[in-house]
Amino acid sequence: MRSGLSSSGRESQSRAFLSCPGVEWLYSGVEISTASAAATSARRRRTGAGSLALAVLDARERQLQDAMIGGPPPLGPGAPAPARLVAFGAAALDFLAEQADLMLEAELHSGGTWMRSGPYAVRRLHVRILVEQARPGCDVDYVTDVLGGALSAQAFVDQHRVRGLDLDRLKAGYADLVERLVAAG
């Protein structure tokens, strides 16, 4: 969906988006779309908000990807695959601790584009390659999806904010999950 806004207009919207404590303001009558699109449905507005959230996350996501691809071990190359998976989980959980609202918005209200986005594809491919290295012969796609699901914004918000599990406990739980699914095979 094209907004008809100039680059500076989109940057202005992004700055306004980032200045809010959360993304719930999008549903309190504040529109990110232009006046000509005011008649769009709530779903369309939410899709636009999810896409904007995904765009705002881009710079931080690139830092994570750079660390995965060329950073020091254990997140970067040079460590055994199970250790890299655990390090990736810890980094993804740290990312969620900083960006949970935006990630939740991208997952829930991007019209399904999160699972087809570049950042999701890079994360999934990274985990898939490591699962395949660590446990050849397992159902790589299924194990990849289970490990990825444990790092979703929805799971994080429920576990961390709603149920009060602290970040260290989530990281330990993810490490245990990796051990049971991948390293123990």
C-alpha cells in the first residue's frame, strides 16, 4: 500500500511512531495514513501499522544479523551449532526485551507479511542451517519452527510481561529447549 507520502513524510511518521511509549496509540484514533485513506478498514490501518513497525525495526535487526553472520562466537561463526543456537536465542530475547511492542505489532498486524519479511527469512534460515548442522536427519523444518516459535513476540510478551518470567529464566529455558531438541539428538 502506497501512502503517497514523501520520504520526509514517512520519516516524520516513523519519528512520531518511535516517540510513543508503545504502539497502542495507533488504535486510539491517531492515523498513520493520509487523509485520503481515512475510509480504509481497521484491518488495513493495522496492516499499515505493522508494516511501519517492521520498517522501524530494520536498523536494530541489521545489527543482530551482522552479529549472527560475522560477529564473534558463540553468536557468530566459530562455535558449535548448538552453542550458536543458544546464543541466537539469548540475542533474540534481548532484542525482544528492547523491542517487544514493535515486534508484536509486526507479527500481529502486518497482514501476514512478517512471516514473509526479509528479517524473518534471515532468522529462520540461520536457525535452520544450525539445526541441520547440529542434528542431521531430524525434521529440520519442524525443529526450526519450534525453536522460532519460542522466540515470537507473542510468546515473549505472555511469558515476560503477563506471567512475570524474567529474562534470565527465558534464556535458560531456550537453552534447555535447544539441548533437548538439537544437541541431545
